[in-house]
Amino acid sequence: MLLPASPAAIRRAAAALRRGEPVAFPTETVYGLGASALDPEAVRKVFAAKGRPDDNPLIVHVTGLPMLRGLVRSLPPAARALAERFWPGPLTLVLPKTRAVPGVVTAGLPTVAVRVPDHPVALALIEAAAVPVAAPSANRSGRPSPTRAAHVAADFPGLLVLDGGAARHGLESTVVSLGDPPRVLRLGAISVEELRAVLPGLVVATKTRARAESPGMRHRHYAPARPLVLFRRSRAAALREALAADPKALLLCADADAPLFPGRRPVRLGATPAEIAHGLFDALRTERRGSVLLVYALPRRGLLRAVMDRLERAATRVV
């Protein structure tokens, strides 16, 4: 059930959250499928609806530091510095949790992932519900994240969806664990370079531990309905050969790379890193007919590191 995000619709969605029902709502990153973070049964409904493994923790969305105080045991100086710089915004911090946070939200971990979304509808919904909201992306588990309300409605017919328009970033939040040293657990809409301007010692986690510390750490994720083959930047010739061999294949590439593949009308990812990040999940959900998605890799720098992370996790094969 798609509802324009009017004040009345937000109140209706907030009442549903208080009753223990999941609802979908827009954020500046992607659409979320939310439930009261303090209601274990409501959170289990989110896992069931998505088909999400129960060892994959959720992000808890709050309106600000006052709501956060009952959820985390402490806010280290490094976390406070990041929060002051990037909240509200697409940054998730992993912090020691209190007993108020049910274990189902954190997959049994002693930490909870939290953030303050930078979207008026998300903030109004959380404020109206008067509870922190645990929300993964509003898509079937393993599929591309939704950046439009229509994407959510396609995956969850009948779900109450607040339509707030297209997501501004189109890429999930960056997740940071405040250990020693602080680590980026998931690349996202805030680049590593931006974070290091605040925390110079920040490192990027390179290996997933036995238990996922953050959403998005599983290898197979973001997969489109069709096979996706990712071609490295050194394999442009191989990609041209693959396109010639399969007229039904769809090409995905950045605008600047389109001239490398004459004779094909690509699904363009965009021109700038921000445009590419914004258009990625839309492109993976393209309704154009095609047997397979053939994707030309992007330079691994800045925001495009996060885009490449998503493409590698989505890929059936890397050439």
C-alpha cells in the first residue's frame, strides 16, 4: 500500500509501528523496512518478511543523541566526533549496547549499529512513533536495495510504504566500528577519505569475521534477478567480445566508458561518482529486456569504492 508521505500517513505508519507491525519508509540512503527496535516480535516480522538470516544484525534509527542514550552504554570521543560531523546523515556507528536493545536486533552481539537518518519523513516517523526503529533495507534478502517506493511495493505487495520520492544518495550508510583501531565495516555513502579527515587512523576491514558485525558484510548480496558478470577495467576487449557474442546481453557502465563499446545502448550508471552511486540500484533493477547484465568496472577510489563493493557482492562472476 503506497501512501504519499503526508502528516496523516506518517501518523498512520507510526501507529502501525507501535502496534508491532513493520512499515517501509524513505531515508536519504535507501528505503528501510522498519519495526520498533524495542519489540522483539515486531523485529522478527522484519526478518521473516525479508527472508533475512537471523545472524545478520540490523541498524537502529534514532532522532538524535537523546534517544540514543538508552540504547548504548557509552559514546567514545571518536564516536562523538563522527556524530557531530556526519549526523544526521549516512553514517552508522557500532557501539556497546544496553539491555534495552533485544538480542534479535543485534544478532546476539554485545554491540548495536545506530544512526540518525537525514530525511524529514524518517525523522518525523520515528518521532511520531516515539520509539527507535530497527530497519534493514526494504528488499527481499540478497536483492538490490530499493531507492524508490515502487521498488518496495514490487518486493512486498500490501506492505504500508511511505512514499518520499527517490532516495538522495541511493547507497547505504557507511558503517564504522569504534574499536582500536576504528574500522569501516561497510563502505557506503560517506567515503573513507571523508571519515579519515575526522579519524586519521581509520582502517577498512578486509575480512569478514565468523559473525557479521554489520549489515552488508555477507559476500553474496545486492544480486539482480539476472546473472551479473563484472569485467575488470583491464578486460574491456573481453567485454566487447561478450557483447558481440550475446545480442541479448545488457551493458552497464559509467557515462564516460560508453564510447568504449560502440553499437550498444548501455544502461548508463551516471557521470559523476555521486550520480553513479545514486543510479546503481536503479540500474540493477532495470526493466529493459536482457539475458544477462555485463558490467564494466569502475575506478576504485572515493565513493566508487563503495559502488565496486556492491557490484562485486552482486556479481555471479568476475572476469
